[in-house]
Amino acid sequence: RVFLRAVNQFTSVLNRFFLDQTSFELQLWNNYFHLAVAFLTHESLQLETFSQAKRNKIIKKYGDMRKEIGFKIRDMWYNLGPHKIKFIPAMVGPILEVTLVPEPELRKATIPIFFDMMQCEFNFSGNRNFHMFENELITRLDQEVEGGRGDEQYKILLEKLLLEHCRKHKYLSTSGEVFALLVSSLLENLLDYRTIMHDESKENRMSCTVNVL
């Protein structure tokens, strides 16, 4: 809790003194995001790993601190404005880690950052695409699912939110929809592959491997 208060102090200082065009400090902002993500994903805050009694006790006394800092990460990302492009693709992995935390409100608040990254790269890269973001998300998703993170609810929510945002966008409606469905099917195959890795049947494992490839 003390640490969370300290991080919240950093956010106000960053916004006040290190955000505008003349005083922007890339390394400081980078450090902030990595610090906040490390805090949010720290094992001692993963409430679903505790017994119900311990979980209730922590929530009653402190609330779910992951949500508090997760919403702050979201707000800080949107505050960046035109500086966002400097954090793509480097911040894709850390934001992915945040969205994979199995807390529904946190996921709903942070998954839309992915669409914002797509939009940002599309607008500022000069290539009218979001290939850097796309490649990074696919690579990191593979690593995270293999590491045991991700679930069916995540796949459903990720597809739903990405499709909703892309379909409203004048230029990203087609390419965005293709990408959202690609990521969703990849995630489905990766989750199947992870489940079946311990299956006795060689044919099942081979079939899942082919699907992922």
C-alpha cells in the first residue's frame, strides 16, 4: 500500500513536469510503466491464488490494488498523446501482461489500449499499417500462453473489444477486424496446445502443433 502511494506520487510528477514537448523524458516514462507493471503482476497481489478467507481479508483492508494501479497505467498511457508512438512496440509486452491478469474490470479497462496502439501506429508510422504492433503482440502472446497465462474468458473478451473498436474506425475496420479474428484464433490454438501437451495421444499433440503453426 505504501509503495502504491509512492507510485501515485510519481504519476503526478511525471504529468506535471515531464510530459510536454520540451520537457518529455522518454526514459523516465519507460521506467514508470515497467515499475507499475512489475507492481501489478507481483505474486503477492495475485488474489486468486489465495484462499477465499485470505482474499476477503485483503480486499476488505486494501481493496484490489491491481485495479487501482491498472487504471492509472491506462490513464498515463492516454496522457502520452503524440509521444505514444515512441512506446510501440516496446510497451506491447508489458501491457499484455497487465491485460492477462484474471480480473474482469482490469481487463476491460486495459485491453482497449491495444486498439489505441494499432491506431497510433497506423496514423504516425507513415506506412498506414500496424505491423510492428501486430508482430510484437503475436510473439508475446505465444510466450505468455506458454508460460501459463491466458484463458478462454480472455480470448472472448479480447476478440469482442478489439472488434468493437475496429468496426467503429473509418480506416481500421477491415484490417483491424482481420487482425482481431487472427489473434483470437491463434489464442484458441495456443490454449488448446497448452492443454494437450500432457495428453497421451501423439496424434492429438501433433494436430494441435499443426494448428498453431
